[in-house]
Amino acid sequence: MDGRDYLDAYNNVPAIGHSHPAVTAAVTAQLERLNTHTRYLTEPVVDYAERLLTKFPAPLERVTFACTGSEAIDLAIRTARYQTGNTGLIVTEHAYHGTTLAAAEISPSLGPNNPIGAHVATIPSIDTARTPADQVGPRLLESVRAAIQQLDARGVGVAAIILDSIFSSDGVQAEPAGFLAPVVDLVHEAGGLYIADEVQPGFGRTGRWWGFERHGISPDLVVLGKPMGNGVPISALVGTVEAQQRFGSEVRYFNTFGGNPISIAAASAVLSVIESDGLVEHAAVVGERMRAGLASIAASYERATDVRGAGLFLALDLGEPDAALTPDPELAARVVNAMREAGILISASGPAAATLKIRPPLPFSEENADFLLETLDGVLARETRSRAGAR
């Protein structure tokens, strides 16, 4: 380590900030007292489960703890297949949902050498930059309808559609809020469940507790992960009684470290800090300041072709100023690296890796936001000028 400071505007794992003293204290105190596997139920597990469930719509009233988002996705798939009797799954064509065998089979963004499952149907990635707002929902609905027909033709039916409600790997697709509702209805009509992957948009990231809330819908199953423990491994599957009853009563499931006392201590501290510091509301306010600032910057650069996002989950597309808004992944990579050299961490996302993805920890301040915007403005000025000169 060279002692240099960096402003983290990308890492959503330490949701309430790096090395937060509340998490450190809670984990240390629990480690000094007891840590064991979950065969022995402890009161903090029950207390945290009850607190967590108050953040969800009433039908979502059961929770099962695991260690990673991938494990929770795997459990969600097993639950949906057992409940529906179908095995088909629907995901977007650039989705990322994890690294276990089951999760990787529904994660096309892992690349061409990662095989997609035989019972998986993909739908085109949402592209709100190139789709009229009133066509985003209808086009998605038709894509899902075609996927359902494809799975029915294969004889596997639809167990579930699994969507990250901010479509992070698809380039951060947030608007218009509400476009997911007809899709969920259609999947239910086909006999499937809706699994909301809230690993990235959850815990206040979008200015709401959960990303699916922006769409006015209630999932059958919800997957939680990364930010839940601020870096301490813990995840969960939250669901309705109806969706989980058969699997819960007829299949034996045990996770040695899922919901262990130390992870629960960390998760409880995270929940308390989000509540006491008003971080959900904070994400909405600072996120809007950043979105407006990005839009102002983009107006000055013809190669900044679209700005979008919700809360502290923001995106800026870089591409050619042509009718197709042709993505420019080389420019995006240069901007990401130039920002790193300037001491600010962001990343690139989307099918073409030409979308700047900005996703800081929730306490990100207005001063942090202004510093990021000022730095990005300078970086874009240099990189777009050098890009033009190289042509």
C-alpha cells in the first residue's frame, strides 16, 4: 500500500462505508462471546429476521439465510422449480446472477465460454437509451412472451423469471418506473414465479429499500446478498408462504454458516446504521444531485450519449454521436482508468462495456458527489479531446 487515498464510487459491498465502527464493534463483541453454526438457533437470528421482514411488503414473510448471493440464487431456483413443477428460467441476455453451477447457468455476462443452462431462455437486454419510454414495457413484455413460448415448446414450462430490478449488468436500466409490472403478471399467468435479485439494488441503493418497489410490484422470492453484511459474508432468500411452503416442508435444507452469529451481528449493525442515519432517503437526495450533475456534464460532450439511474446507482453512456448511438467501450475504459488515476473508483458496464457505472457506498456525501462530478468533467474533456485528435 502506498498510502494514497481513493474515493470509492463503485463498491456496493461496504454499503454503509468501509470499516464502519458499528460493524467492527458488533462483530468483535459477538466473536468474543460465541460463534457456531446454525443448528443451534440463537435469539439474534430471530430478532434480525423479524426486523428485516418489516422492510418488505406484507406477503413476503419468510426468510432463509445463506452465505453468498450465489447460494441464495441457487436456493431460489430450487424453490421455484419445486413449487411450480416446471424447470424453465428466463433471464436477460447480459445478466449476472452468480457463480455456482445453477447461478452461472443464468449469467450470460460471464462470457461466451460460460454455458447457459439447457432450460434457460434469454431475452434481449433492455436498452432505454435507444427505446422510446412508452415502448420499454411493451417490448420487454413481448420478449418475455416469446421466451415463455420457447420454454413451453421445449416441454419444460416456466419456473421463474429472474431479474435484477436495476438491470446493472445490462447497463443500468431504471426508467420508466413500473415497466416490470405487466411482465410479472404474464409470468404468473404462465405458471411461473418472479424472483427479484436485489443483491445490487437492495438495501436502499435506489432511494427505496428495494429496487422492485419502484415498479409497484411484489415478488414471490427475493434474493439478498453483498451489502447485507458490509463485507461480512451473509445472504438471504425472502419469500411468500405460498412460494416457499412446498419446498420448506418437503425438502431438507441446511446451511452450516448461513445466519451464523457473527454474520447476523454484522447484518444487524448494517440495518441499524441505514435506519439511524437515514441512508435510504440520503441515497435518493444525493443520487438526484449526481444524476442532475451528470446530465449537465453530458450536455457538454457529444460523446456522452445518455444519463440514467435511480438513487446512488447511476450510469452514463459513452459512444458515437450518430443515429445508433454506437457504443465506445475504448473511451469508457480510458475514462475509468483516468478516474482511477485521479483517485476516484468507478467502472464500466452494459453489453458493450461502454456505460460508466457509478455506485458508491450509501453515505456518499454531497461534497463527494461534487468532487466526482468535477473530476469526471475534467477527465471527459481530456479523453474526448485526445480521442478526437487520434482520429
